Amino acid sequence: MAAIILAAVLISSLFPDAVPADERWTTYANARFNYSISYPSSLVPQGEADNGDGQVFRSHDGAAELRVWGSNNALNQSLAAAYQEAISDLQHDGGSVSYKVMRDNFFVVSGTHGRKIVYQKTLLRGDVFKAFTFTYPPNAKGIYDSITTRIADSFKG
């Protein structure tokens, strides 16, 4: 028991914005592109974009960031082309892809870029892309991996 308490104290001192297991979650709903996503209350909304396409949420220390947006597919890009573009973007400047999957109406690409882990999920609904990225430092992987899963599962559009 003492080891568990010590581990919790150590984690909270190393990562003051770590998400407690009982933390409240809130849902952001975007009216313009008709999507929603849930996020932990430790991520602070930065205000919806002026054009209403989405929002950024950041941890208090700026180490973790959730970006969510929608966009019209004005160039009629296929989901496969957007998937390849996301992979290329992640690999740009020495980044690497550790996970990728594409299905009929969405894809996920994850890996590292710079000093961050990056997770992106993109949905294609009709002629609208709806996407989010969640980035965080590798030394907080144990904290943010489960949060990423919950965020991804909540993303609806």
C-alpha cells in the first residue's frame, strides 16, 4: 500500500497536470460541423476558433494539447489520400509512425514528432473531415495513453 501511495505522490510531483482517475470529463460539441468529443477537465479550452471549425485544449503546463476541428472537403480528397498525408506529416523532420489503421470512414495515425507523442483520428462524413490530434511528452505516456483511448472512443461525428 505504501508503494502505491509513493508512486501516486511521485507521479503527481513529476506531472502536476496528471489526470486523476476520478477526474471529471466534459464534452465539447461543435455546431458548425456537427461533431463532439469528451476531454478531461485538466485540459483547459482555449476558445473556439473564430470560424467555428474547432477548438484547442491545453494542460496547465502546456505539455499536453488536444486540437479538434472540422473542414469541408472542398478539394474532394479521398480518405486514403488524407491518410497518406497524415503519415507523411508525422514522418516529416524525423518523426516516426508507430501505429496506423484505416477503415471505411476513418483512420488513425500515431507516433512521435519532435519531442511529443502524436495521436490523430480523422473521420470522413459525406464531404466533411472531422479530426483531432492529441500530443503529449513521451515521459507522460503512462498517464496520457489511457486518456487518449477515452478521447478517441468519445469522438463522434
